[in-house]
Amino acid sequence: MPFHPPDPFNIADYFLDDRVREGLGDRPALRTAGGIVTYAALQARANRFANALDGMGVQPEQRVLVALPDVPDFAAALFGALKRGAVGVMVNCYLTEDRIRDLYDYTRARAAVVRAEHADAFTRALRGARHAPRLLILGTPDGDARIDNSSLHYVNFTSHSDDPAIWLFSGGTTGRPKGVVQSHTSFANQNECYAREVLGYTADDITISVPKLYFGYATGSNLFFPLAAGASAVLFPERCTAGELFRQIARHRPTILVNVPTMVNHMLAHPGAAEQDLSCLRLATSAGEALPPSLHRRWDDTFGVELLDGLGTAEMWHIFISNRPGDVRPGTLGTAVPGFDVRLCDDAGREIPPGEVGRMRVRGGSRAHGYWQHPRETRRAFAHDWYISGDMMTRDEDGYFTYQGRADDLIKVSGKWFSPLEAEECLLQHPGVREAAVVGVPDADGLIVPEAFIVPEAPAEPPVTPDVLRTHARAHLDSYKIPRRIHLLDDLPRTHLGKVDRGALKRKDTRP
């Protein structure tokens, strides 16, 4: 049941302005430590941004960098860019100068919206950039005047449903992320198919997110989806630690928690976890990386909040495989979201039978146009109606998918393939292990062998050691799956999206 948009179609209307036209202008849209922002106030602020961008010479389909923390102006600036017909490019406001300069040149952005406290790196990056945007710096006299003196009214650009709306960035574990060009239709389609059909967002919901808004997962679940339902979203700019998250939940009493496995782990490890009152939550979601079954069971035992694991990609924008409320199978990703066709195939593109490991391909109304300035990768990943990913999975007779890892993460030892997730789950079952990552690396003879990287529980009694973990693995794994070396780390390296950086673990210069 893909979404079929009218023409013209602009998602600033679909997600925001339509709520005001429906008479919901006085309802809370955003909840912050500073108070409530209503739908009417958010619309007025977005109109000011649209007028300010227009005055800066931003034209339809030109890129606008939104480099803001999770504050109401993030939403207003993004919607302002969409209203102008421009393309929003959401980025981390804490990027380094070199990375910002790369983004200037790669996106050729016409404008960038930043706050004064983060502006130094964005200003310095202008030097040496081949394509330098105009900066709109909030919290300065000039930047604030541009917004505050702009009109409260704006007539949205008449975008076509297939026009580019937002760039996302691929979340690969190696190399620089690629810009994924998504259309207005993609975002509305995911709202209709996933937010409404699977999660059932209502006007009574209050959402809160672990990932920040510049992640596509959070842009949807903690901004677009609640706004489409007339609901509200909690925003906080602070770094999301377990303690901060518990404080925000206690203050705002949300009904939906947008989570990731790493924070699930941190919440469970918090010394006050058992005393937390999460009874306000009707569900939590998990995505972004594999959720080990043992971690899922500990969550259920500790918090008793239904946790829905799922899978989405920047290339399809959001979640297209998910567990359902009332039908959760820990260890699986669930089933295909209505409106999406997900298949597992061999290297020749032939669909494989249930139980076998295959490469995922998916089609539906949220497929991206492709990767910006990466034609070879675009041709490889986008074939006919399908997006062909590097994710490897199994599917059972009932249609439930189980993640097996990325194709380049599978390990072949003694002629046998296995998923590192199996070894990681085994290691996580040891009470002295907080996090585990297993990768294939060459040994002295050039043969690929599994190595494990462990973040121990602190404190662990008795202290966990490589020998203890090796003995534990021998008792539960086939011999070829046992890590040859086990390294103890304070933390695991992570990518720009917070996933374990397996590429860094594989590189010889970064291993202990």
C-alpha cells in the first residue's frame, strides 16, 4: 500500500502546515526544557526561516546544511528549507573543520544554518573550500535579525513529489559516507506505511529519541511521524547518556522511545536501572545495528517495555522490516512493513529458500534516487525497482527475518562461513561482558581468523580475562567460530552513525 501523493506535493505541508489547517495550531508540537512549542509557533518560525533563506539567494533544489543541535530551530530551519523548495542536508554540528570543508565541496550547499557556539569550525572551513555556502549564524545580531525580521507568512514552493527533499548519509562501516538523495514522496510513504500501519502513532503520543535529529531514523520517529499524527516530540540538546535519558523520561513522560542497541546496553548498565519508572512508555523501537537476543531479554526483564527491533537504510529512508506491537520475536527483525517487498537472494539474484543466508533486496515507495556523485555505486545498488544492499539475512517459513551481518563482515574459516553475530551473542551471555565485536582478520600466514574485541562490565567479579572468555566460547561454539585472540577495550570504535566501526577493528594499525 505505497503512498500516492498529489501533484504538487511538499512535505512541509504534509507534516506541518496541514496540522495548522486542521485546527491543531494550539497543540504542543515540540517539548523542551524551555517549554512548549505549538504547531502554529513552529509553522511561523519555519516561515521566517524560509523567507530568510529566500533573502540569502537560496533557490529551489539547492542544498541547505542544517547543522544544529536538537532544539526547536532545527525543525524550523529544516521545514524552512523544504518550504523554499530547497534540499535539507542534516549534519552533526560538532564536525571537525576538515570534515565540514569536505561537506561544503561535496554538497555545494548554498547556505548553512549553525549556532554561534558551533560557528568557529564552520567559519574556518570556508577557507580553502571550493564551494563556500553563506552562513546563517543563530545567536548573533546579524543571524537573529535575518530570522526575526522576516515575515511570519510564506507560500510554500510547489514541489513535485519526486523532487529531492532531503539528503541522508549512508551508514557504512568503512569509507566516507555517501549522500543519499531522497524525495518528498519517500518521507510521506514511510509515515503512511510504518508510522501509521505498524506503530500506530496517535495525537496522544509523546516521542523521545536517543539518536539526534540529524540521523534519518530520528528525523522520522522523533519529528516527522509525531507531527503527522498531531502528536509531540521531546527535544534536548544534551549528549544522550543513560542518566540524561532517564531524567528526560521522568520530566516529559513520553509514550514512545526511539532507541538503539548501544543505549539499550547503557540503560541496563546504569546503577539505577531497576528503580526507573518507564511505565509511561507504550513501546520502544530499536534500529541502527544488531540487537542481540540476550540484550533484548535483559531489557524485557528490567523494564518490561515492549521493544520492537527493526531494520531500515538511508537508501529506503526508514524502517521497512519490523516487529509489531503484540508480536515481538526477540532475535528477529520481524516481518516486512506493509508497502515493501523484501527478498533474500543469492549472488546471481535468485531468491533463496527459507532458512538459507541471502543478500537482501527491497523495493517500495521510499527508494532513493541514488548516491550523489557516485554513479558506479548507484548502478550497483539500485537496479530496476530494487535497492540491493550488503545486508545478509535469513527468513523463516513465517516471514520473519534474522540479521546475519554485512556481506563483507561474514567470516570464512576452514572453508566454512559463519556470522560474527553468533560469536558475539555467545560472548555477551558471559556476565562479565558488556559489549562484544567479532571480526575476521588475517593471521601470520595470511588466513582469515576471528578475533574478538570486548568491553568488560565494570566492575566484574571475578575480573573477566581473555582466557576466561575463551573457555566460555569453547563450551558454546563450534571450534572454527572461536575467536583466536580476544582483546579487552575500554570502548569500541564507532562510525558517524554510532555503529561499531568494524573496518577500524580490522585494520592492523588500530588493533591492540
